[in-house]
Amino acid sequence: MSGLARAAAGKTSGMPMTGRRAVFAALCTVTLAALLWLMAVTLSPGGLGIADIIILTLFGLTLPWLVIGFWNAVIGYLIMRFAADPEAAVTPVVAGIRGDEPITGSTAILMCVRNEMPDRVIRNLRPTFAGLSTKGAGEKFHVYVLSDTSDAAVAQAEEKQFGALAESFRGQIEIAYRRRAVNAGFKAGNIRDAFERWGSLHELALVLDTDSFMSANAILRLVRVMQANPRLGILQSLVVGLPSTSAFARIFQFGMRLGMRSYTTGSAWWQGDCGPYWGHNAVIRIAPFMAHCELPPIPKGSLLGDHVLSHDQIEATLMRRAGYEVRVLPKEDDSFEENPPTMIEFIRRDLRWCQGNMQYVHFLTLPGLLPVSRYQLVFAILMFVGSPAWIALLILGTLMIALAPNVTDVIQRGPGLVLYLSVFVMWMSPKLATILYVLPRKRARDAFGGTARFAVSILTETVFFILLMPIMWFRHTVFLIGLMFGKQIGWIGQSRDDHSVAWSEAAQTLWPQTLLGWACIGLLAATHPAAVPFALFVAGGLALAIPLAVVTSDPKVGRALTRLGVGCLPEETSIPAELRELKLAALDMIAARQRGA
């Protein structure tokens, strides 16, 4: 095993966190420099002109996410492959947890809801509450349903149905419902209001979103880890998608399942106690949160909005500034969320994140933040700044090649091909890491539905991902331009049920992407057809945006993929008891397929 492998697997005893961060920074810096050099060589025919320098700069803006993701994945794979206990290698406190420790303190369970009918929320909560009660831990938890609902009809349904839920668990676990008349501060304000009212009654709080589901075992494990380390301020679980019959959600969350574990494990190796907080499916320590994590105000008149949308990472950096640890458990452990069922809904959610992440520019200079915390804020901003860079690269690169007598007057083919393949492999590396981990292990392959289904799912998701990402890059670009002129997105409800996207709706939303994609393809086809396959890396997804949105929203397609096992998750081959109680349509279809096999 190489020195890096031993260090990543936690087998090098003298590797302090500063050393890990230095190694990681060195790897990323060298890789960034190598890719920039390779791009410069690729653009070198005729010397580097102004257009070449612009392309080189744009390419540099896309690299941080690419390079950091690559090395997170590599280190994550080494830990998964060689560490005796990969989770303990990056979160040492879990090594001492047996699983039978008594729950000593009181934990508030916070369920935040807004303008969504409560049926789905209650469906997800019932098995959790029943599990906590069955394990004799119900008295240690108090549930607060925190409503920011503005729709009167939905509010009436909430009050009635959550009241019935509380009555059904009377004597087992306490459930309270509170609705605010004004959703000041959005979700972050909702939670702070609850803490101001009831925070002194509890030591810990588990934060859930409307689409969250966690088993009782998963919750108790988080609480036990928090009990074992009083300096833990936030403990984030790894969140995966619930089995779905939506084609879009199935394929998307299969890709998440491939990429998240290796990426999160690798990042936890060097970020350590400066880990992530994603705002839900996590436990926080209330006293330091209340004392140190109140969100700083956004300057009045900011084009980025008045209230912080992406509150979670700011709260994590403030918790670290106060001297408390923020850690993640990089293991799939009965902690779920529901993903948007269509591309249109996915775009709506992503734009809220885009505006929220861009708001971090106001907090980069907060006094006392740790260097890793500042990095996390910059990295979150670059997540979306890279999008217009990709779109600009497509437009400028297409024009340069189309106007040149020969492609070789613009780029060198050899270095260009090496660069193209390098970017693609690094782009896919978090998923490739998990694929390389799963393929040699029959039990792991069987968990994903067997070798054939796993291979088909990988191919399907790869094509889907290549098509989807340019669509998102374009939408981010348009939204960021709009932000400069005061256009904002509020905190809106989300449609979570499977539904079709009509061709007319898709065309109305996605025609600009389509126009740009076909314009670039057509221009290159008319001038230098050999360049078209390389342009498809970005232009292909744009050109097919409308049919991709329609096809992946079609319930018939979703049901067919579910029956065939495309996008199969381990929870679908070995269904946890708690998930059975949710009576998910996807699991019913899979059970029917298994009975007929």
C-alpha cells in the first residue's frame, strides 16, 4: 500500500490534521497547475492571444470543484478500500459507540414545514416515532412541528392532522404543533424562534426537512455519538434518496449514491472537525448554537436578498468559530430525503441554493473564522460561479474553432485529447470510486440489483448526468445575471408527487438552452464537423434539454425503470422494516417483481 493509501486509511499514526490539510492542498495545487499548463499547451498554436487567455481564465474558474472533487474521491476510495473501519477513520468518536448506551439527555425533533399538505410528512414521521417508542426512548424526545405555512387551507389541514398524530402517540412521545404568522428569516428564523421558546428544555435538536425520513436507529446513533463527545456541536448524517418511481429522481439519486460516500469520506479525512452541515438530518447542540450561531444580517439593499437562504454552512462555520466540532458520518445509515420528481422542480430547488450560496460573499470577512471554514464558503460560491464559465467556454470555443481555417490553428489535437479525457475522468471520479469499490464485491453488486442491473444503471446515469449538468450550468448563468439586476427567488413550496412535464411547459422553460445547444452544434457541423463530438460534452445536454425534461418526468418511463431495476438502490433489494411501513410505490412494484421472478 502506498504512503498516501496508508495515511488516507488512517494507518499512519503521526498524521495530524494540519498534515492532512497540507497534503491535500499540495495535491490540489499541483493538479490545478498541471491542468492549466495542459490547457495552455492545447491553445498554443500561433501563441496565446487574448481569446486564449480568456479561455484559460474561464477554464481556471471551473477547476476548483473538479480538482477538489477528484482528490476527495481518491482519498475516499483509499479509506473505503483499506481502512478496517472507514467511518471511524474520519470520525474517530464512532469507534467507541456500542449502540446500547442509555439516552441521557432530552432531544427536540424539529420538523419544518411550509405550504405542503401534511399527509406525506406524517407518513414519514409515524415509523420513526413508533420505533423510538418501541425502543423505550420516546420519553427522551419531544417533537415540534414548526409551520411557516401561509396557505389557509393547508394550515387548517396541518392543525387537524398533526393534532391527530399527537393524540395517537400520547403517552409515548410528546408532539407539539406551532405555526408562525410570518416566516421571518425563512427556515433559519423558524428554527431560532423554536429554540427561543423551548430550547432551554433540551440539550440536543434533530433537524428534519419536510421530505426527510430517518429510522429510530439512525437517530439514536447520532444522539449517542453526540453524548460521547460534548465538544461536538453539529453531527451530520449522510443523506440518501428514498426509493422512487420518478425516472428523474431514480436516476439522479442513483448517481448521488455512487458519488456521495467516497466524496464525503475523502473530504472528512482532511476537513475533520470542520465538517459540513446540510441543514437537515443532523443533530445540533442547542446551547452553543443559540449562543454563537445567530446568522449575521445581510447588508441592506443587497442584490442577493434580505434573508439568508443557505443558512446551514454559515451556522457550521460559526459553530467552529466558537470552538465546537462539526462532523459528518460518511455512511448510508437509514437517513433519507425525497428528491424532486422532475427536472423543472429540480431547477427550482437548485436556484434557491444558487442564491443562498452567492450570499456567502457577505460573510467571507467575518472575524475569527477558521481557514477551512473560509475555504468552505468560497468553495460553495465557486460551485455556481463555475457554471457561467462552462457556458462561456462553449460559446467562445465554438466561435474560435468555427472562424479558424483549420481546427489545428486553434488547438493541438494530442494535448487537447488528453485534457478532454482528464477532465471527464475527474468529473466522474466520485462515482468511479464507488464503482471500483463495488465491482469486485459480489455482495455489494447484489445490493444494487446484481451485476447486469448495476452496469445498466451506471450507463443510464452517466448519460443522464452528462446531459443534465450543462442544462443546470446554463440556468445558473441566466439566474446569476438576473441577480445582478435584482431578480431573486423566495422560499417556495415544492411539488414532491410524481407528475408529467408537458412538452409545452418544457419548451417554455428550456428553449434558451435548446437554442444555444443547437446553434453551437450547427455552427461546428457547418465549419469543422470533426469538432462536434467534443462540443457535445456541453452542447449535447443543452440541445436535448426539452425531451430530457419530458421523458424523465413520464410516469410510464419511471414505472418501467422501477420494474426493470434501473437505478436500483440497496434499500430496494433488502428493504428495511421502517421503509416498508412507508408503503412507497417503488417498493410495492419491486416486491411484485420479486414475487414474479
